[in-house]
Amino acid sequence: MAEPLLQVERVSRRFGGLMAVNAVSLAIAEGRITALIGPNGAGKTTLFALISGFLKPSTGTICYRREDVTGEAPYRLARRGIARTFQIVQPFGGLTVRDNILVGAYLRHTTRDRAQEVVEEIAGKLGLGPMLDRPAATLTVAGRKRLELAKALATEPKLLLLDEVLAGLNPSEIRDMMPVIRALCQRGIAIVMIEHVMQAVMSLAEHVFVLAEGRIISEGTPSQVAADTAVVEAYLGHGAAARLGGVHAH
Amino acid sequence: MLSPAILTAAVVNGLLTGAVYALIALGLTLVYGVLHIINFAHGALLTAAMFAAYFAYRVLGIDPYFAVLLLAPAFFGIGYALQRFVIGPASHGDDRNMLLVTLGLAVVIENALLFAFRADTRTINLPYALNGIDLGFAFLPLPRLIGFVTVFVVTLALWLMMSATDTGRAIRAVAKEKLGAELAGIDVAHIYAVTFGLGTACVAIAACLLIPSYYVNPNAGNAFVLVAFTIVVLGGMGSVLGALIGGLVIGVVESLSSLFLGESLGQIGIFLLFIAVLLVRPSGLFGARA
Amino acid sequence: MKEFGAVAIVIIAMAVVPLLAVSNVTLNFLIVALMIALAGQGWNVLGGYGGQYSFGHAAFFGTGAYVTAVLQARYGVNAWIAFGLGIAAGALIGAIVGGLTFRSGLRGSYFALVTLAFAEVLRILASVAPITGAGVGTLVKLDLRPASLQFQSRAEFYWMILALVAIALFVTQLIERSRFGVWLVAVRENEDAAAALGVNAMAVKLIAMIISGAITAAAGCFYVQYFLFIDSGLAYGTWMSIEALLTPIIGGVGTVFGPLLGALVVRALGQGAQLIAGGEAPGLDLVIYGCILVLIIWFAPRGLMGGLSRLRNRLLFSASAAEARHG
């Protein structure tokens, strides 16, 4: 692949005796959608926290656009162009939807008028237009997920980390969200998504990493990964691949 | 310059005072460990208890050490009621609000005492106050000696209660994992109130122990409670052992800095230590990482 | 724009008051209330908008007061300059306390404690240091000329404090509409989410604290010019720390007019209580303040301004509903 946007090199993070992330290396290319999947507790969100600066790696380095950004504070990484959404959405509850997005917009635009324009534009793209002046706390789950996305987008990132942005949505809401995510990638934003909704992974992702017990156990295209015994076993337990039969080893 | 005799006496004095500080700090750290807030009304409750002990002696003729048996349960009840019916409901579960509510209560209690009893300083004079044990290198006044012993007895009793009784276990459960405790059927509001009650009872006992040696006025509690804050932060929020050891340490620090710097500046030593600990190691010596 | 208009209207309305036939007692009441409002406006920037609740704002009030007093009394510095330096000193203390505490990541209860401790340390230092006059305090010489920032009539003092309050109102309004203000409020609501959006939370909180310190210090400087006396209890005592936080909370945290409204209402209630009690009733007003604080948090956490906006919404809503019925 051409010069990777993000290079994670043998990154580990331990909590006391637990190795939450264990010597993980991966590269993310510009403008592509990558999925990060794995069973619960695999360390996916921890990895996101490491990449976005909320946790410091115990060992290893993280390079963004060829610069070593290991251990930089979250706000610095956001300014460089790495944005993230949170698994448990974190709206600014007491503020309106507009003001929520405004916080992100102000990163790249210093005047109120210009920042408001950006807010309107992003809200329009994500279908939040009619709700702009409502308190963020009154949004539905789907609305909050869109708001979470809108806030991150307002910072005009080059790398967007989406942490289970489809969780808690019903099938029609998921169907509505998928073209939105695809459109982002078409605008040149590299996306890494942690997802459990497999249909989204299969249809959106160009490349998939599988994390289990803190290690990368498989990577490849969605279909390659789905056929990998190791992946099946990580989800369904030891010997599951054989029991299921007809699944070929990677 | 300063003879070992004077220094030793200062250290011993510091330990005796420190024990009572530890008891006050114990109440504070208990509340923090379980409710995860700093009870700003702690000092005002101490002042109220001191007034109560004072009047118990003056009006009812009850010796402070016996007043403990009366005031500890009474103040437990007051603390329980305050948390259950005022602080809990008023805060709507928000920590910042709880801070303000306890501050508001502190203001109300202190100034109600000021309004009722004016700012005059009062003292009591126990007939046996000047008796004591003469160890040669130091003189241990009887009231403070009793105080010292009582503190250890109370701490032991509390520790036993926490480890051996159902309520104690419930308290520890809520302190560790509130949601889990709730799911297991524990009435969290009740436990919060019990904990607050225990903290207030500690303060009531401390008041009875202090009365023979100290003065009472509406500001008295404040002087002690900032010291208690320092102890709790130094020893670690939520740590009983930390409160005990911290109390003794602070008692000695205060005694020695008063010796070298004089009364008022001695106080500064404590506050500066307090600020330093907060800035450098807020989790204290024994506490969990904040 | 219309928000600044509202500020202007309020200020003009209040400026007219001394021209009506009001007594010196009333003017004195208003002057003190406005001074408390100013102190509260300072607290409001850090606590209301920034969400960092300081329990030791007397540290700024007292510093402004002492710097102003001591520079005039001991070093013969011109009153206007001393006033300015007092404000600068408040800002400096804000930078120091903020720098130390925010760098250590202190929040919530711990922040409240540390600010309380700082105020206490300053109080004790002021009560023993020779430069502040120690226990006796510092007196500023009576010299009723504008050059010494002292005035013959109460009305002129009233306009002076009103001018300061007006400046603080404008500053608060500016903050509310600016990028800094949006970031400050974001930090208050959710510091981690704000950081993920590129907000340097530490810098934002520090700047808020510096502005906060400067505004509250101005109230202290004014105190000295009006009363011509300061001592450690008046400067750094808990009474001011409590009033500084009480007025914005009651008036409405995080609003432009909250502290002003809160100060007027709280002071009025305090005076009322004193009148009912018949004069000498130490502590009664504070008892009432404490009760109001608890009641407001309990039933109206957004304060009086919050109540007013709820009322306005209800009126607007019912007006349009009535229109819809008749239209």
C-alpha cells in the first residue's frame, strides 16, 4: 500500500497484570474503510483509546503521517486530524445540537459565522438539520449517534475512529447510516470502525483486522477473514470451526 | 537550643491531639469512601456536637465521657436524617450539587449556632482535668489520655462492624460498586444515610473528647475540620488506616511547627502540606488512585 | 447583538436610580449588592461557564483589596494605579492557583478543597504579615477626590461600581458568544469529549480562572476604596467565598445576568431578615442564604434566570397556542 496514514507498531498496553493490547501492529491507508472486529473484551476500544491519545501505550509506537505521535494528548491528536466517536455516546447534554457540533467546528474555524456555516452543512448531511436548536439530551439513540458523528466530522479529520457507531440502532436506522459512512470515505477520510454488526462490516469495509485477547489474529478482506478458522474459533470457541464443517483454513 | 525534653513533650502532645484529629478525619473519610463526596458540613456538625456536649455538662451535669453514650446515637440519627431526607434528594445524584448542598448545610448550622448562642467562647472545667500521669519526660493530662484510648476503641469497633456485620458488608459493597450493590438488593439510599450517620457519630464522639481541653464557639469546628481534610487527603480518601496514621502524623507536625513557628504559622504548615499533597499525590499515602 | 442590547438597557436603567429620590441607606445597600454581584460575576466565569466550583474565591477578592490598600497606604501609589494593580494581582493569583491545580488534574471536590485551602493560607498569612498590618489591618487615608478614586457622594460610588459591573457583564456576554466560551462550556459538560474535539482543556480552564480572578479582585479593590479599611478576616474570610458562589447559583449559573439578579435578591432577603429580627441578629442572614442555597439546588438548579426563561417559554408557548386556536 502507499504511505500509510497511520502506522501502529507493536503497541501494548497493560493494566496491572492484564495485557489489554498485546504487540498490535497495523497500518491504515488514506481514504479507506477498515474494520476492527473481535469478541467482547478483545481490546478494541482500548486500541482506539491508545490511538486517540486517551491512553498511553506501555510499549510500541504510533506514527501518523510519518510523525511519531506516541503518547500525545487527545486534543493535539484531534488537531492533527484524528477524530473519534465514543462507544457510549458523550454528548454535551446541557447544550443544543447546534452548540454540540459547534465545539468541533471551532477547531478549524475561528469566527462564529464561518463555524456556524460548517455546523449547518454537516447537520444537513447527517439529517440533523431540523433538530439543531433542540437540547442534545432530547435526541433518540439514533439521533445521538448521528450527533456523535457530526461532532467528530466538524473537526475535519483525516482519520476517523468510529466505535460501534451502529450499536443500538434498529435495522432501518442501520440501513440509513451506511451510505452516510460510505460517503465520508468518498470525501477522503480514512475510517476505522469497531463494529459488531456484521452486515455493515461485510459491505462497507475494504480491509478487516480481527482482535482477540489483545492480539491481532487475522486480517484481510471481509470474505477472507470470515472464512478464517482462527476467527470463527475466537467468536465461537475452540473446535467450533471443525464442528461447523466445510470451513477452510486461512 | 530546644532540649530533647521539650521536643519529646511536643511529640507526645501531638500524638494525643492527633488521635482526636484522626477520629474526626475518620468520619470524613468514611463518607468519602462510600458516597464519594467531601462532606463540607463536617465541621459544622462537629461544632454543633461540641455545643451539645457543652450544654449536656452545663445544664444536665453529664460528664462529657458519659455524654458520648447519649450524643453518639443522637448524632447518628441526625446524620442519617440529613443524608436521607435533605442531601440525597436535594442533590439529584450530581456530585457538584452535593458539594454545594453540604456547603449550604454548613452555613446554616454554623450561623444558626451563631445566632442562637452568639460568638462568645465558652469552656468547661472538669474537676479532674488537671490530673494526669507524669512520665517524667512528659505529662499526660487525664482527659487527653482518655481521649486517646477512646479513639482506638472506636476505630476498632468500627473496623469490626465493617468486617463482621451485614450492614458493614453492605457499606463496603456500595463503596466498591454501587450499581452492583443495588442490583444485589441493597438499599443504597439507606446505606448512604447509615454511612453519613456513622460519620456524624464519629464527630459527636470527637466533640465529647475535645470539650474538656478546648473552647467552644461557632467557629470551633472549622479549625478542626480543615485539619481533618488535610489528614484525609494525606492518608488517602476512604482509607481508615490512612485516617488514623495521618491523624497522628498531623498531630505531631502541628505540635512541632507550633513549637518552631508559633501558633498561627503552625496552622500554615498544615495547609501548605495539604496543598502540597493535593498537588503532588492526591491519592494520599494509602488511598486508591483518584 | 440583541444580547448586548439587553445588557445596555439594564445598565442604563440602573444608572438612573441615584437620580430618583433615593436615600443614602438604599444607595449603600445597592452599592454593596453590586459589589457582591461583581465578585459573583468573577466566580460565574469559572464556576458557571467552566463548571469548576471554587470554594475559595475570597483569595482573589482579598488579594485585590490588599494590593490596592497597601500600595496606597504604605507606598503612596496613586489610587487608580493601585486599583489596576490590584486587578492584575488577582489575575496573577488566578494563574498561579489555576496552573498548579489544573496541571495536577484536580477536579470536582478536590478543586473545591484546594481553593478553600489557598484562601485560608492567604488569610493566615495576612493576619500575621507586617506588610498587611497583621491583625490590625490596613487603613487607607480619607481623601475625597476623584484623583484618589474616592468620591464625595454615594451616587458617584454607585456609578463606579455600576461601571465595573457593566464591564463584567460585557465581558461575560463576549465570552458567551466567542469560541473560547463554547470551548469553556464544552469542558464543563464533558472534558473528555471536548478533548477529543481538539479543545485544550487545561489552557481553557486556566484562562477562565485568570479572568475570574481579575473580576473578583476588582470587587476587592472597590471594597477598599469605599470602606477605606481592610483586614484579613474581611479580605479572605469565608463569608466572601460563600457570597461569591451563592449569588451566581441563586441567580442562575452560567448566565450573564445571574450574578446580578442573585446578588440583589440575596442581599434583599438578608436585609429583610435583619429588619424582621429587629437589628442585632448575627448570622441570621447567612442562615437564610444557606437555606436558599439548599432549596435552589433542590428545586431550581438553574436558579432564578432558569425560572424566568421557563416562565417566558411557557408564556410564549401558550401565546402561540392561543393564536393557533383563534387563527
